Amino acid sequence: MVYRVCQKGEAKTPAGRILKRDIDALESQLRSDYKDDPQHKDFTEDELPRLTVNHFSFEKLHHVMKNNGKQVLGFFDELTLLYETIQHGKGKSAVDRKIFLSLNGGDSWDRAFQNGTSSMDRTSLNIAGFIQPKYVVDLLAQDDADGFLDRQLFACPAERDCYIKDMRLVPDTTPRPLDIFSLIRGIHTDAGEVVYTFDAEAEDAAVEYMDGLIDRKRAVPDDENRRGILSKAKGQFARIAMVLHVLNSTVIQAFDLNRAEFNASVELNEHWHSKHISLEAVTNAKTVMDYLIDQKFALMPPEIRTPDAYVHPVPQVPGCDDTNSETGDEENNPAVAFNGHFNDLANTGGKFIKKLVTHGREQLSASYVAQRHLMPSTRTPGCSNPYKVEAAQAYIQKVCDIGFGSVERKGRSAVFAKRKYEDLADVARNLLVKFNVKEQEYKKRKTCE
């Protein structure tokens, strides 16, 4: 379930119409093919393929999915209509809400009717559409006991207005959404069931990222809503990687097909789609998933932390109190207590050094490194927070000691300033090779947050 968050005046209705128009065109093609098939000469209107619904009762939804390969897309111009359908209270059924969640997870669905029971296995109900920020904030302020909000992804990019005088006609060689939708439909219909797997490099990167999500969840001991979001994020990340992989190959193929219509010399690749998800797709999926998690957390109330009075007392570990602080006082600097955690970074810390030096920023504060988990966990007995700023200070100092930068002070903050690739000593460059960091990865810069 992926929702675009927009304020009033951002033209969400026209944008939705453009997407829906091409989805409807593909649906019309499928219906026409169905009618022309001699096997379906006695068809009824209810049997015709459907790709989308924009309102439904659960009885009608079961009927639509049953006759449509157990799948359908719910597309909503205003998603508050969907919430009204499945929200608790107001005479709505909690059972229907539970069914909705299970359908999104691909579960089987049995429903009793007057003339018997109807069953489906491996369902696929996806939801997309638009919603206003106010409603998202209200939703995320609720207690999410059943995981309803965990399954929803909200994207709210900055508003971008386009003046009419700056608008340009789309070139003839640019494929329509319909072209891309048709290719996606084709590779998943003609080949039967399609199972996607990660290639070797992509699998290593995916496992590393999903393990990192587990670490992030462990670092949130008290806020159940945030823990639920991070738990669901592993599966969402894998799906996003698959979607980006499919989109990449189909968009490239759609452009090639369109160019071939205008230029006979264009050669088409017969093996244009792979069932192995690439490292590029995984890398992009990590960026998208981090963005969606950060957006969701920003729209939520402040993180819940259990008051000390309700926590069973435990022995205090030096440098591990309940607060994060940054100080330039070297004599009383609690970061010193964490130095022992990072004594062998060159041999054991490659995964995290790679995260740090390929993040894209030239400077990173210790608090940022701790918040984004760009460092190893330092969980110790009596310490509930394994990503303290003091630990991050010690970590970035050790990274600098092996040649990747310097520690600068900005007020009370310690900041990691990454060394330019051209200025790295041979020892540091050899470590990059060891950590599987390519030169272009090290040099990349993040242009937006």
C-alpha cells in the first residue's frame, strides 16, 4: 500500500486521472481479448477482467477478485474513503478490517454466502492513491495495535509547481504509461507464475540492509508503533526492490520499442527481462525505503520512551547513561568509554565503514551517525541504547585514525569530515578494496535529504 501525500492545490486529481486513464485502457484491451477468445463465448459481464476498484463492499470485492485471478488494485483519488470503509467503529466490522490486512499480505480468503462458501488462496490486493497530510498525521497518532498502519507507505515529496509557460510537449519516442503497464502485464501473464530472486551481489546487500533494520528495531525498546514499522520494512524493502527491478527493465524496453518505430536500425534485446533482482535495484530500494521510514517517523508523534521509574533498575555502565550528549571536553568525554568497541575496525568493521564513507555527505555529525546507525551496535549489559552519540564519537575517531578523514568540532558537536578520494593514502585505498567500495561509490555525493 503506497500513498502519495499531497496538499490541496497540488493537482492530485488530474495526476490520478492520467494514471487511471492508461490502466483503464489496458483493462479495455484485456476485456476485448477475453470476449474474442472462443473459450469464453458464453461469458457474463461479471467474468470480464478488472484491474482496479475505487470502492467496494467486501462481498463485492471477493466476487471481483475471484473472477480476476485473485488480484485487483484499489485506486483512490482520496484515501479517506477507503478508511471510512474499513475503520473500526461507526458500524464497521473489525472482521472486515482484519480481512483487508490479510489480503494485502497474500493470505487465503474464505467467505460464506447464502448458497455456500467461496475460497481463494494467495490473494493480491494492492492499494494506491492520494491523501492529505492532515489525515496522515491523525492516522499516525493512533495506537496501531493490529499493524494496519505498519503496512502503509506514505510518500510526501516537496511540492513542485510547474508554470504553464515552462511546460513542454512530450517527445514522440517517450513511452506512455500504457506501454509500460502492458509490458509488465505481459511478462507476468505469458510466463505463468514468476518468482524473483536476488543475484549474488544483490543478496549480500539486501541481507546487510535487512539486518540493519533489525538493529534499528532493537534500538527502539519502548515505542511499539515504531517497532512495528521497522519490522514490516524488511518485506516492504524486498517488494520495492522487485518493483524497481521490473520497472527498470520494462521502461528501458518501452523506450527501445518506441525508438524502433522511428528508427529501423535500433536493435531490440530479446532477453530484456531477468528474474534476478540486480544490485542497482537493491541499492535504489534501500534509498527509497530509508526515505519512506524517515517520512513516516517525521509525521508521527515523538518517540515513546518508558519513564525510568517504571524500568527495573540495572547496574550502570560507564559512559552509558539514558541521555545522548556531545562534548568537546576531552578530560571528561564519555566517548572514551566506548573506544574498546572499535579497536579492530580494519578487520571487523568493513560493513559499517562502507556505510559511512558511501553515505554521500562530506560531513556527518556524531548524532547523525548514531541516529542513522552508520556504526556498529555497542549494546552492553545495563545499556538500553546501542547507538549512543558518545559511541558514535569514538567510532568516527577510529575511522579517522585509519585514514578516512578527520574529526572537526562545530560547537559541542563532533563531525566526521570525509577525506577526498584523491587524498587517501595507499593504506586507506587498500582498505576500500577490502571492504568492496568502488571509487565511484566513495566519491558519490548526496544532493538531497
